[in-house]
Amino acid sequence: MTSLTSGTLWVQKKLEEIACYASAMAVATMMTITVLEVAARALFSKSLPGAYEYVSLMFVYLIYLGLGYSQRRDAHITVGILYDLLPRTARKASEAVYLLVAFLFFGVLTWTSAVSAWSNYVMGDTILGIVEVKTWWARAGIPIGLALFSLRFLTQLINLITRNELLEETAVNEFPRQETAEDEENHD
């Protein structure tokens, strides 16, 4: 593997991790705003202006920014009843088709969501309420998350072709599963 390739993969992994941390920060911010809103209502019978709007817009970060990292860990929900029974060559072929289609599909979604976010920025789109809340900053999270997600599909497809490595094998090699207390009980 060339130093350019390994450097690019390192940058991709770091961007996925940063996006995942940003997603976690969005959760913390949403929780803080919600707690402050509840406290303000209980103590002062007043609502925080724009609290609902900001919390609802931050869901974008919660949902989209962790997609690439979750795909890298093979942490999305899967049903492998048939897939697990297939021989390795058939699993490779089905995974190659899946990764290619997913890369193309989410690549197109990345482009269209970026165009939408840009047009909302140019238009100055807002949510009207007590406080005027701009929406472009939340909409910008969608193409960022989807770009990392589609790039992860491409990386996994390249790994499948060049290293003969299924995505679940890559995830296990990079993130070894730690045994839980339940696993230890089952070994006894």
C-alpha cells in the first residue's frame, strides 16, 4: 500500500471519527437544551425561544454524521440468514454488488442534498417561530454525513477487490470484539 493510499485512509478514518464525535456533541447539546427548556417551564412558566427548532434541526447531525463510522465498524443492523449460508465466492459477489449499488446511491444522495443545502443557504431558508432559525447549518450535515458514508462503501469495495476482504472481516480485524460477562458465562 502506498503512503498516499495509507495517508488517505487515515484521513478518512479521522474524518469519520470527528463526525461521530460531532454527532455525540449534538446529542449532548440537544439534551442540555431540553433540560433547560423543562427547567424554564417548571420554574418560570416560560419557554426558551427557539429550543424546539434547534433540537429538531440537530437530529440531522445525530442521524447522518455517524453513518460512515458505523459502516466501518459493520454496526448497522443486518439479517444474514441467507448470506451466512453462502459460500465465500457468492458472499463476495453479493457484497460487491451491494457495495457498488450503495456507493452509487449514496453518492447521488450526497450530491442532491448538497445542492439542496446550498440553495437553502442562498435563499436564507428559516423556520419561523418566536425566533427565526436558519436551516442551512443543519442541512449541511446531511451531505457531509452521506459523503463519508458513500466514501466508506467505496473503500470497502476496493478492499474487497484488492485485498479479498469481506467488510465484516475488515471490521473484526480493526475492531476486535471484546468479550462481555454474558459471553464468559456461555463459555462455562
